[in-house]
Amino acid sequence: MKPIRLIELFAGYGSQALALKYLGIPMEHWFVCEFDKYAIQSYNDIHGTNFTTTDVCDISADDLNIVDTANYKYLLTYSFPCTDLSLAGKRAGMGRDSGTRSSLLWQVERLLSECKELPQYLLMENVPQVVAKDNLKLFGEWTSFLQKLGYRNYYDILNAKDFGVPQNRERCFMVSILESENKNFTFPTPRPLDKRLKDVLEDEVDEKYYINSDKAQQLIAKLIVDGQLPN
């Protein structure tokens, strides 16, 4: 298998990189784009890297540095912000010129359009609302764009409880593979859950991890103001 060079847009703390590590898949942290300084600090601490904060609006395909695709496999992840799609937000959408955080998806379109060599594999994870009625037309525009570039797209809504995690958490995943790779993709088959929440919770938790009622109310009020919780 050719070496994997991982490119993470909207990287957060690198959960997708961690997934590859947990699966024992060797890869190189090739490029990371993350706007939040605390997230990038966490990323570097977890992965032993030294990336700096970057804004996806300010980078170009040259920054992705996709070269020598005959000898390397490039996996680009682009799990763009769900803030304006999630039921917990104001659902302002991901319209191309809307200025919402979820509209940053179209920066990925720009970057891929600029690429002289395309990443062979793409991976997206987002809330199920990305394929809901209000967003389905735009999602169709996105998948059509990828098809024109030569990608086959595979997407489905998966629930964490069907894959060993005792949590009812649905997410939409999409895998895109260049036709030239001559590969197909099948999502994993759900399996019976053999754990309950009590199996993973600690019996005793230090009080420093709790916040008092006043601080909790302040946090909730801030999340409402920021549009991350419904009013």
C-alpha cells in the first residue's frame, strides 16, 4: 500500500487522524487547517505536531502541496462546521454566498478547483441535516461538482450506537474516491450494541470537573446568544 499523506481541513483536535491511528493505518500529518487556536493547540499536543492556526479562506491549493500522487495516497478530510445546519442552531444553512459558518464548504470547492493534482480520497462527516430537505439541493450541487472532478461519492447516515458506542448519535458520512483509483466503497454493517453507558462512566469523578449552577446558566445563556442552542 502506498504511504498516506493526510490533509485535514476544519481539523479540530484531529479526531479523524486519531481514527486512522486506532485502526493501525500508517499515515503522515501532511497539512492541517484549523482556525481555532485552542483546537490547534490540542491537535499538536495529541499528535506531537507543530501546526499553526490557519483560515481556510486564506489558503490555496499550493498550501495543500499535493505532489507525486503516483507514489502517495492523499486523503483530504473536510468536516466543515455544522453550526448553521444543526437542529441546535438557527439553521441558517450553507448557501454559497450566505456568509454562514457552514457555507465554508464552498471554500473546499475552491481549493479542489485549484488543484493540479487531486487527492485520491475525500472524507466528510457532518450532522444528518446536511442531507435534509432544506439543504438537499445544495448537497446535490456539491456531489455533482465532485463527480465532474472524477469522484465517485458514497454517503449514508450512521448512528454511533450501531458501531459499539453507547450513544444515540447520528452523523452523515461521505467518502469520495477518484475514478482512476478503480475502487468501490461499502459502509460497515451495523452490529449489536454490547455496552451500556454505565459501562464507560467512571464510578467516582473529581469535583473539579463539575461546574456550579450559576456557571452552568451563564454557559447556556452564552450558547443561546452565539446561536449554538435554540432560544
